[in-house]
Amino acid sequence: MFKIATIHKFLFLIFGVVLFSCNSTEPVIKQESVHGKSVETIVEMMTLSEKVGQMTQAGRNYLVDEADIKNLFLGSLLSGGGSAPGTNEPNSWADMLDRYQGFATETRLGIPLIYGIDAIHGHNNVVGATIFPHNIGLGATGNPDLAKEIARITAKEVRATGINWTFDPCVANSRDERWGRAYESYGEDPALISALGRAQVEGYQGTSLSSPEAIAACTKHFIGDGAPTWGTGSGGKIDRGDAQISEAELRGLHLPPYRAAIQAGTATIMASYNSWNSLKLHGHKYLMTDLLKGELGFEGFIVSDWAAIDELPGNYKSDIIESINAGVDMVMVPGNTSNGGTGYREFITKLKQAVNEGSIEISRIDDAVTRILNVKKQMGLLDSLYSNDRSLIASIGSPEHRSVARQAVRESVVMLKNEDVLPLSKELSTLVVAGRGADDVGMQCGGWSIAWQGGMGDITPGTTVLEGIQETVSPATQVVHSPDGLAASSGDAVIVVVGEEPYAEGHGDRDDLVLSSEDIAVLNRVKDSGKPMVVVLLSGRPIIVTDELENADAFLAAWLPGTEGNGITDVIFGDYTPTGKLSVTWPTDMSQIPINVGDVNYTPLFSVGYGLTY
């Protein structure tokens, strides 16, 4: 009996048996390696739980237990805006990613995570990273080569922290200046958006996704996110609203950038929160499956936006069924569901139920998983052990990278007015610098900078406009910082920096695009001094400044330049001759909004393409 029992145990170990987890009746098979195997073979090897896990993206700060990465076979994690390790510095990020990937590679198949982050103008969640101008500024440069280089640098800084996927480029065609995401759009010309979006896909992904300095791009938000009608969005505003436009307009103004991104090889595409003629994009099979995957031939995977399937009508289970059947391949389940469920755990349970009940065909699951694994294979994640090259950390925020950012700022500045005041002399006796934006890196960076909504003040290392001025002028020039402008009369000239405080999606929706009373008071104070006044506007969109333009001697639209404010002072003092051109229409007053090229009554303050030079 002893020998027979021993033989049985030996056979048990050699051939394996079906083991059952405490919360599932699904078999868990023995450990196997996916290295060198085809994606088709890997999918055939997988259990339903493993497949569903690959389709699940959880928010790192919403993990109930980090061991869920292993136990639930999670395929992806993300850091939403502001979701950082306890110490926000590069090595802490790298440590965190190594820990998470350690759990993933302990699963039966050892498939590493694809980890997503909103690195949309540099690695903007990480303190010390290089932060570039937001897209509206890049649109003003009209320079695809520069956009590609910015994306390449961003990819390098992102990979330094162990992250391998960015939710960018945003190729929205913003049709309404009141939209709080207008600065995430390059402009209103589909050709320009296509050129810059394509360039950034190429910059992020390099010549090969498996390169140690490449990251996967995610072109977003498919489709029409910049076209909703005011009053149809969240809170009766515009974000996540209804794009009430014809298919011809959708295809003509909003589809071309996706065709360009697909031609450039974008690995992933993100579905949009908005609706198209009252039907939510996350449930729109015609647009996601028939048009994007079918007609355009997109072979990567579609990821949902942050908890976006929750906004579909019906209960959470029906949301899952509708979105997956419509074409979403990976679902971003960052926190608890809208009905109070337990986030990714509930998603996994209900998705498996839907498959077992026949509400979602296993062929649709296999298609989604195949798409996800194909991207991971292209990234080299299925053919070698996970590793993170920490030697890249030295590049984060490096002088070389900041030099490119400074050049981007120079090229993005649009001179709207100049009454023979600029360039200013570096030899002035006294120069007064006023306005709340003059010495504020956070205001320069705008939203999606360290925190989701951004923030005023010294949020990360950078050079403010004031510091750039101090570094540029003659040692004999006295620079007087007077935020309220009260010292204006003491200067030979006054530079005033005004504009919008940081904001991101939703919070930035505004139905009155005028300067704050504080900014206007400073401008009036300086005007009354009689001194030459140079106005620098920091904003994520055109602001109604018709009267302020009239009172200024020179006026620069500097957008949201990021950490390198000295790029603005390069223009002010003539170290760089202005080349920036408006990529969006500038309205005269609020009655003209929304206003775009092609409108019947097109009489803006400044047209697309406007921009003065010396």
C-alpha cells in the first residue's frame, strides 16, 4: 500500500491535476511559460479567468490587495492624474512598478502588466520631469518634427520609471472654446491634428515597440470628443456631452487623425466619454467595430476611459455586456463602480457571468485578449523576462530635455500685437514684472501636472517667466517683482503675466471666458502708469481679451508652456524671433463662441494662421 500510494503521489506531481481556487470552480492549470509562443497558442492555453484578467485595468490606488494582480491575473494597472507613490520621485516610481510586475510574473503564464499613465505633455505626474507645452501650444508651432522629438523624450522619461504606456496623443478637434479640455487639442484643422498626432505616435513608439526607450501610444478619445453641444455634458456644460453632428462632419473633421495614427502604428486607442447623436461611444458598435476595426483596419486594442462604461444606460452588468460587445477590449475599472460595487473585482465576476450565460460570445473575449496580447508581444513583454532599465532615470528632467522644452515654448508663443515695443532691450535701467503668473510654475503648466487638476505654485522644478527675465537682462538692470502692479511707475517698461488658473476635464468647462477681476485690476493699474506694457497670457484656449489688447503695447499668447518659462523671455528679448501661428480661431467676444474656420459668419478677432513676427 505504501508503494502504491507513493507511485500515485509521483504521478500526481508529474502530470498535474486540476486544482480549484476557493472562490471559483474553474481549473487552474500548472505553471507554463509563454516565452517564444505565438499569441494564438497562448490564448488557447488560457482559462476564462486569465482572459478576463487581461481585459481588466485597475487603478493602482484602488487595489484592495496588491496580491490581486497575481490572484486575478490582472493585465493592466494605471496611475490616474495624481496617483503617485508615497514619495513622488523617479526611483519610488520604479520601485513601485518593479513590485507590481513581480506579482504579474508570478502568475501561471507570467504575463507582465501593461501600465498606463497620462503622460500628455511630458511625464507630467512625476516631480522633476520635463513638462512641455500642452497640445494647443504644439499646434501653434506647426512643427511635427518637434512634436515627434517631444514624444521621444517623454517616452524615455516614462520608461525610466518602469511605465510602458501613455494615454496620448489626444487628437481631439476642439470645436468650442468653452470645453475644459480645449488645450489637449492641437487645433481645429484636421490636417494639422493628423500631422502632429501621427508624429507623436511615432515619437512614443519609435522604430520598434520593443525598444527599451519606447512606450505604447494611446490615441484618444474616439471619437468627436471636442464636438459636443454646450448644455449636453456633465452638469449641463460640455464635457462628456453629445456631439450632435452628421456622419459627414464626424468623418470630415474628427476621423482623419485616427486614420493617420493607425497608419503610424498606434498600439491602442481610447474610447470617448461623449455621445454621438445621443448614443454613448462606449456602446457604439458601428463606430468602434465596424468603422475603427473594420473600415480603418485598426489591429490594436481599444481601452475604455476612466469608469466610462458606468455611464451607459442600465445596470453595471448590462454596461459590461454592451461595451464589450460594441468593441471595447480592455476596461478601465479604476475604483468602485457607479452602483457601489467593488470595482475590478465586481467587473471580473460579472464579465465571467456574462460569458458563461452566453451574453458575450467567447469569440469576442478571444478577440479582445488576442488584441491585447499582440500589443504586449510587440512590446517584447511575452518573449523575455521583465526588466526595468534604471540607468534612464538620469535623463529625467535633464538639461538636454529641458532645452527641447524651451525650444517648444519659443516656437509656440504667438505674438498678437506689437506697437514697436518688442523686443525689449536687455539694458533697461529698471524693469517691472507684474501679474500673478509671473513667478508661478504651476500656472505655467496648467492641468494634468503632478496632480489631475494641476495647481498653483512650486509644484515641480522649473523656470518661471520672472526667473527667465532675471537670467536674461543685463546685470545692471534692476528687476522689480510687483505682482499687483503697484510699482509699475518705477519701471522703464512693465511685463504683466496673467491668465487662467490650472484646470482639467470637467472642472475647466466655462461659459464666460474673460480674465479674472484680479488680472484686470493689475492690467488697469499698469496702463494708468503710462509705462510701456507687455502682456503675456497663460491660457489653455483663446480668452476674451479684446479690451486688454487695445490697452497693451504688446501682447503674447503663451498658452500653457510647462516648466520652461524662459522660452517666453527668449521671445520678449529677441533671442528668438516669433514664429508661432494660431491653430485655433480667436473670438472677439462671447457671442461669437463657438467659432471655427468655415462658419458662415466668420469675423473673429484673429483668424487661424495669425501671428506676428519681428
